[in-house]
Amino acid sequence: GNSVTQMEGPVTLSEEAFLTINCTYTATGYPSLFWYVQYPGEGLQLLLKATKADDKGSNKGFEATYRKETTSFHLEKGSVQVSDSAVYFCALWGSGAGSYQLTFGKGTKLSVIP
Amino acid sequence: DAGITQSPRHKVTETGTPVTLRCHQTENHRYMYWYRQDPGHGLRLIHYSYGVKDTDKGEVSDGYSVSRSKTEDFLLTLESATSSQTSVYFCAIRTEWDRGLNTEAFFGQGTRLTVV
């Protein structure tokens, strides 16, 4: 079945540092890939997505590129802010069999300190 | 928020009692989902629905049942709550366009359930 593996947290960075959160996946066919963000006490919000190989999703300074050859969708941001402190989830929506659900990684908690 | 409302937002219940959580949507989406979120596990699918009276199990369905008698409501029932069901429960809907080539999920605010 489909699966998503993302780097364990927590991750603590100083403000303006560079962020990378690694995400790799296992899926058949051509899944769509997503990053969701969860701020404390809130639900999940879609941060960005990519639907085919080599697509780059971007939003709020975050970027991720769909790499089919390495089955990866790493999240990056050049300069993090305290307001980026949250839990980040990588997820995929499969194609064909298994496309009925969104499969999540376990989440990576990011803390940004001033 | 795609018009998703979960109720209640918080609940404390005793072991062995039945509990029902409600998810209500206002935009007539076909697919609805119930996930649970636990530390170290991310979000795991409990049950989902692909239409009125059409439901199926997810990966952690034991101890849960669902019902969808109308498009806008998807109910999750814990028949006899156990401490292992203490969790945060999220409802989600699926949107599709471009004949299914594009799809996204939107989540409710969550229900924090504590079983004591």
C-alpha cells in the first residue's frame, strides 16, 4: 500500500535559518503530493501541493518539488520566522487503487526561536 | 474551511459509554473522512464515505462505526469507549475538479476526546 516517511522531529531553528523537512513516499502510479501545516490547537491547512513529476508547489515562502526518480517531496524555506512554528505533515493521494484516502507521514514539529 | 463543522469540540467520557461525534458540511461534497491524530502516528484513517449510506473502513476502524444518512452529515460512533480511543478526531472532505485530476482535502477543527 501507499506510505509516507518524513523526518523525525522536533526541529528547532533560529529565526531566518534555512529549513528542510525531508519526505519520501511509496506509491504505485502517479500520486499527488501535499504538505499540510497544523498550528497549535488548530486543524490541518493545506500548505502546498504538486500533482505530477517535476512540479514545484509553493506558498508563503515554502517550496517542495515532486521528484519521481527519488520518490521525494522535501519541504524547504529559505528564512523561517517564529510564526512558522507548527507541525508539518507530508501526505499523498494515490492514483488508482488506494486513491480513496490521503496517506500521511507522522508529522514534524518545527519550533523557531527568536 | 470549506464549510466543515465538527461537534463537540471537546468531550470527556467514561470507559464503556457510547460516544457520537458529528461532522457537518455545507458544500455537498461526496467524500467525507474521519481520521484520528495521535503523537508519533500522524493521522490515520478510521472510516470514510463516498456517498449517502456508502461507507468503508480505514486502517484503524476497530471499535468505531459510522453513518451517513444525508450528504451533509457524517457521524462517528464509538460503541463502547476505551482509553485507547483518547485522541483528537478530524473530519475531512474531498474536493475534485478537472475530472478528478486535481484533488484536495479540507479538514475540520477537530474534536478532542478523552476517555477516562
